[in-house]
Amino acid sequence: MRRPWLVAALLLALWGGWSWWHARPLHPGPGELAPDDPVQTALDEPVEPIHLGDFTLTARAKFELVARVLSTEHYHADAGAALVPEDFALGWGRMSDSAVLKDIDISQSGRFYYWHVERFPIPRREIETHSANMHLIPADAGVRRALERVRVGQVVALDGFLVDADRADGWHWRTSLTRDDTGAGACELFYVMAVGVPTGQEDPVSADPP
């Protein structure tokens, strides 16, 4: 008779392997996968406040982009996790090109996105202005599931609003409104209403290493 703990361990290992396989990073070939800058549009008229649980969101600008996912990080315990469960580090222009990214080490921690190079494959300022850490607020459960399925290396299209967030106890979170800033306060607080995959990017796994 099989020991229950052994069966449980086997099932857990199988589940872990399945989860890793479906979430594994993609490794597309060289070339700019997302050549265009994000599009930020001023609001023609005020948007009604958006209420999500204890949070009130104030739209600051319409925002959409097509970008390569450089890194993802899930958050469960910090002050903003109930509103923003996940951050994406995103790149566009030459920061979506594997030939450039192979020389840049990228990581995320504590709501920040970090990069490190031994030598610059492109100018420092281009790295700073063509990549960003974005705090993603899913508009609903469907958007949240779609964001959770996104893989590092994939190109995604995201559409929604840049927002400021407030809570009745005085807690607040402000969005960046420019791609030119760096450091604390430079991240976008992005209320995501739609997640898509651009035409031609549906199957970017052909260059996955064996």
C-alpha cells in the first residue's frame, strides 16, 4: 500500500512541474518585438471615480501599450497587494530586442525594477526611457486571470487608465505620468481593462532553447 505522504509529494511535484512548464519564460529571437512607445492620452472630460473594495481610483490619463514582458513579480503581503497583486517590468523599442536584452540582467523586488549591465548594449538613457516597472490593477477577475497567464518574454497589449489610488484611512498611491523619470515614484499605476496578444505574436516560442 502506498504511503499517503508519498502520493501527496508525487502529486505536488507533478503540479509544480506543470505550473513551471506553462509559466516558463519565452526566448524569442532577435529583433524589436514592440517597436512603438506607449500611448498616453489626456482625458477629454473627467472619468467617474472607480471603486474597488476599500480603494478609490482617480483616472489621470488614458493609457495603452504593446510591450515585451521583461520580468513579473507577484505581491501578497505589502500594503498595496490587495489592489495591485502583480507588477510587470516592460520594455519597448530596443528594450524589446533579445539581442540587447541578453546583455542586461533584470530583476524585481519591493515594487522596484532593477537592471544591471557589464557594458551598455545601448545608451543608459535609452534603457531608462524604453522600459518601466508598472503596477497593474486588474479591472475584473477575467483581466486578473489573463495577467497571471502572461509569461516573461511574451509581447502583450494592455489598455486602460493611469490612476491615482486613495483609501479612506489616508493611504494613497500616485502614478507616474511620464516615461522619462526614474527611481521612487517613477512607476505607472495602471488600471488594466483589457489584455491582448498583438497579431503576429501569438506563438513566440519557436526560439525556446531545448
